[in-house]
Amino acid sequence: MSEPIEVGGHMYRIGRMDVRKQFHVARRIGPAMLGFLGGSMLKGAKLADMIGPVVDALSKMSDEDSDYVLDQCLVVVTRAQNGGEWARIIAPNGGLMFQDIDLPQMLKLAQSVLAENLRGFFPTAAPGSSQAQG
């Protein structure tokens, strides 16, 4: 488990996905990551220039693939409760346990899970760099 992070005024822990789940998530988001990396490696690229290929790739993902990625990300997230307990944010039926989690918070949590679990799988570009590092 990673160090707790604060999102939307609540503390969360990001857990580890099973390696097979990591693989299946990575292959589904691969086109979006390639779009981002292609744009981010351009020296001096602006966010608007980089986000276009990512949004395009994400828009082409099926609802089934999008749900799979979100479900696999959110199932490893826990939220701090009174008394020091940690509760999963996903119910056994797949719904959110906490109705106060909105879209931006859900996406931030999913992004945190992806960053934690797929670190080293996708190369990253250093700021101002024109080459990827792996």
C-alpha cells in the first residue's frame, strides 16, 4: 500500500493490483498512453496539444473496456474511516460505497492507481526532454 493521499477532503490508500490485472489494464489504456507520450515528448509541447491524442484514444475505448479499467483501479482503493479503519470504496456489487465521490475525484483516484501500479511499464518523458526514459 502506498502512503495515504487526500482527494476531495478524504484520505485514501492506493493498493496494488494483481500483476495479471495490471497487464489487462495496461493493454486497454495503451493507445491513450501512446497518444500522451507522443505529445509529451515534443519539446515545449502545450497541454492542449498533448491532451488531444489522449482524449481521442480514450473516446475510442468501448464502454466495457472503460468500465474494466475503472473497476480494476477503484477496487484497490480504500478510504479512511473514523476510528482508524479503512474501507473499500467499491461494494461487492461493483457500485461505489461512498456517494460523495464525484467524477473528478473518481478519475483522480483511478489516475493514482494507474501511476502506482503501472510505474515503469510506460516510459515517461522528463520535463523539457525530447526522449523517453524507461
